[in-house]
Amino acid sequence: MTMNEQQFRENLAALTQLAKTQQLCVSHEQVAEYFPDTIENEEQKKLLLDYLASQKISVGEKADLDEFLSMEDKDYLKEYEESIAAIAEIPRGQLEEIMLSAVAGDGDAQEIVLTQFLSQAAQLAKLYAGQGILLEDLIGEGNLALTQAVRELGAIEADENIFEEVSGFLGKAMMDAMELMINEEAQEKNADQEMADKVNRVADVAQELFDELRRKVSPEEICSGSELTLEEVAEAMRISGNQIETIEMEMTNDDNGK
């Protein structure tokens, strides 16, 4: 059955999430599994692969995550890796025993598990490099999430897959924290851009009237010559700190929202 648009979007989101757990890499088989119809159409296949590439997701070979790092990020990464270099890697079998104790609530075991995943925080942070947040901040956020997550290991049911369950639990906690940080930063930037757009719109109308009348214009004149409202003009003036020089400043307290 041909995949509908909703299913396509869901599968794309699922494949993207899978790639994040595999250092931004998926196999050709995984792509075929999620999009069996698309890979049969060369044009659609190219569009899909182009999209994955735009998300820094490689198909078939693992991406070199270091190539997406700035020099500032690389310098910090080197410093961070040197700071944790003295932490000896514990053999998997022994680590699994420690994980079982950590899940049971042993505080010392939880601290050991935490130190063993400090290097993973750096690797996961690389997945999100170049998205508006410094690697240093991503690693810091990941470590905070890791610290919290090891205290919550009791939520895991200990069984023969303890290594995969603990690794997945801690990895997801770090990734979720980094993604939230990026999303919040993006929302803040969007909000800042929206405010800038509001100011620019009012300023443009005011400048046009100023050029035409050769004098400063009132908020009422701006509104009469455009679709702007007095509230929008007042808000633009407030956001700009009353720095739109072509607007006459004789606005009432009500106009200024006071």
C-alpha cells in the first residue's frame, strides 16, 4: 500500500531519531525499511537522500562529526576530553554488575556509571553541533541531564539487557536535554525576529510618510496610511525604546500601554 503524507512524515521523524542514536548514520537497509516505495523511485529517492544530507545524516557510512565543529568547539572538545582522560574505561561485564547496583539505588555505583558516560555526553553533543549552541553548552547541558538521570535509574527493570537499557536511558536523557536547549534557543531567536519585524514594519511606514510630508508623523497618521493599529505602533515604539526618529513622540499613556 502506498504511504500517505502523514505516514511519510512519521516515518521520516522516526528515521531521523534513529540516526541520532547511531551517530547521524543510517544504513541503506534502514532507509528501505522505512521507505520501501520511495527508494523504488529515483527522483523521490534523491529528494529523500538530499533531505537526510541537509540534516547531517549520512547513509551507509558514519559521518565525520568533527567536520561540523567550529574551531572554538574543537578547542573546547580537546580540553574536555583531556579533563576526563584519566577516567579508566570499565570492561563491559564489570560495568553491567555496577549498573545493576546503580539501578538498585547504590549511590557509589551511580557515581561510577556517571563517570563512564561523561565521554558519551561529548559524542552526543557533536550530533547537535552547528545548530546555534556552543558545544561547551551542549556538553554542560548533557552532563546536567546525565547527573539527574543516574539518580532515576531505579525506574529501569533490571534484566539480561541491563547494559542496553541503562545506556539507552542515559543517552535519551542527554539527547532530550540538548534538543530542548536548541529548541528553546530557536524559539527565543524567532521571538526576537518577530519583534524586529514589527519595529521595521512601523519604521518603514513612518519613513515613507516622513519623506512625503517632510516632517515627523504621528501614530494616527501612520495608522491612517496603512493597516497598522495604534496598539501596533505603540508596541513598536516600546520595543525600540522610542528610537524610531520619524515618529512624533506625543503619544498618550494609553497608546503606550501604561
